[in-house]
Amino acid sequence: MLLVSVVVPVLDDAEHLARCLDALAAQTHPVHEVIVVDNGSTDDSAEVARAAAAVVLHEPVRGIARASARGYDHASGDVIARLDADSVPPPGWIAEAVRLLARPGVVAVTGPGRPRDGGAVLRRVWSGLYMGPYFVLMWSALGRPPLFGSAMAVHRATWTAVRGRAHRDDPEVHDDVDLSMQLDPAWHVVAARSLTVEVSARPLSGAASMLRRTRRAFHTFRVNGRRANPVRRWARRGRVALRARASGSWPHRR
């Protein structure tokens, strides 16, 4: 059985974190360790994590990329799952992530989020203005599905292969987009609705939040330079696909 480490970065989000940790305790596939990375909380987030028997790491340098990478580096499982503090995975979420990662050549898996609160109108707005555009636009730019930080899992070997390229010290990058860019465009990433988690609707809390997220997305593309170039990424994917057809194989992790 694959051992699964779950990394949850947190900053002043104790109430949501408690729900997330309760959901992890109810998983049908056992969790090897839960690593909560406290990024300088002034509330009782760290105490909530300890009460749930999670490993608590303190990352004093602010930035979700820095906090997430600290957790990934510490993880000892075969698989590293990443959730946000406001993520609430269903009971079979870890089992499904492990099942999908066991497919030949799959290096990472991810799923969407859906707002926990609000009615049909909010869900339509969420899908039309946030979640849908994120996957469509990023998929087009990356040449394959992007990772969504609230619901993703990778082989630990995948993180080890790319960790030196991640912009962990830049607080303005979207850490999930940045990690997505470090993965070779030809690697197999699975995006599955079966990995959907409930999340808060904070991304739609106002124009300022949306503008900040958009600005950080453009910044993440900029700092990745040629690696973020969509033409180069699709060309790389096409070249590898042609070679794979010729040899009768498809690339695994590199």
C-alpha cells in the first residue's frame, strides 16, 4: 500500500483547518501523515493541527509557495497530497488519488473545487468565472491539465525531480501554477472530477481578490520565462508524442 503524506499550508485559518483535518481523519485510505505548515498564524491554527495529531512545521517566511515546498520537502510518504486549509475532501478522496496515480506513467493528479456554501447561482458563477476558466486557460497554456492547489497529489519522486526549479522564495507566484510549469509538458497529469473537494468561495469575495489572483498568474508565467511559453510546451508535447508512437511507448517520469 502506498504511504500518503498530506501537506496543508495555513495562515490564520483555524476554523477551516479544523474541518479539513476532520475530513482527512475520515478517509477510507489511511493517511500516513498530515503535515500542517503554519506560515505565521496569529490565531490558533497550530493548536488545532496539534490537537488533530498533525505534524506542525513553522515557516516564518511568508508565502504559500514557500510554505508548501517546506511541507513537500518534509513529507516521507510515497505520495504527497496537497490541500488548502479550506479544502474538505470526501471520504474516498485519498483512495481515488492513489488509484489514479497507480496508472502507468501518471505523475500527478488533480481535481476541481466547488463552493461549500451558497446556492445554484454561486455555483454557476464559480464555474463560469473561476474554476472553469482556470482549467481551460491553464490547460491551453501548459499543454496539459494544470494542478489545482486545493486538490492535488503527486508521487514524491515527481516533486524530487522538479523541486530545484520551483520558485519557492517568490511570494507573488501561484504555487500550484508554478509547480505545474516545472512538470515536463509530455508527462501525464490526470484531472478528474472524482477528485473534487469542497472549498470556501473566498476567490470570489470581491474584485480585489480576483485582480490579485490574475496578477499573480501573469507574474508566475513571467518568472518562468521560456518554460512557460505555450508554443514551446505544445511543441515539446508533440515531439514526444511522435517519438512515442514510433517506439510504441509513452514517457514516464524524468
